[in-house]
Amino acid sequence: NKRNGHLFQDRFKSKIVKTDRYLLTLSAYIHNNPLKIKGYEKCPEKYKYSSLKVYLGLEKD
């Protein structure tokens, strides 16, 4: 396989989430990732592959 990137090269890493605070931190990190993508800087909830719309009540699960 000649593909690059973490998905194709390394095993995933896991970490136990022990506190609600850490869970919220991870959720914010994940849902803010689209802010780094051109076109989503001001509206991360429009990112197709995110569940942020559900959490914001803009869409049903």
C-alpha cells in the first residue's frame, strides 16, 4: 500500500475518557476541526461529516 497518512500507516490510538470535563474538551476539539477547512471557518455546523448539527438541534439524528 503506497498511501500516506495516519489512516493508512499507523494503528489508531485510544485513550479512556474519565471525566465529563475531558469529554467536553474532546467534543469541542472534534467539532471545531472543520474551522480549519476553507469554506467552514464561520459555519462548522455545515460540514457534511460532522454531528455538530445534531448537538445544536439543527438536525435530527
